[in-house]
Amino acid sequence: MSESKQPVQMHSEDYDALIDLALAKKDKAWFEELVRQQKRLREMEIEMRRELGVLD
């Protein structure tokens, strides 16, 4: 029987460790991509909180 694979759900805070790893590896392209993804995700999280009426 095959297991159903669900997409990994990451929160904006989860990117911090990956960003640190990219810095340690001195991988500028990966670092920049991670920062871009984190920023986009933070914006989406804020938008969803507003839509749900739950603001920090």
C-alpha cells in the first residue's frame, strides 16, 4: 500500500535555520531565494490573519 505524501508546510520562522545554513555554506543564491520565500510567506501569513480577523 502506498503512503500519500502531503506537502511540507513551513512557517516563516522555519526558514531561519535554512537561512543560517545557507550563510554557513556561503551559498548566496540559496540565501537570497530563502529570504525571498520567507518574505513572501510572511506577507501571506499577515494577509490570512487579516482575512480571518486574527491580528497579532
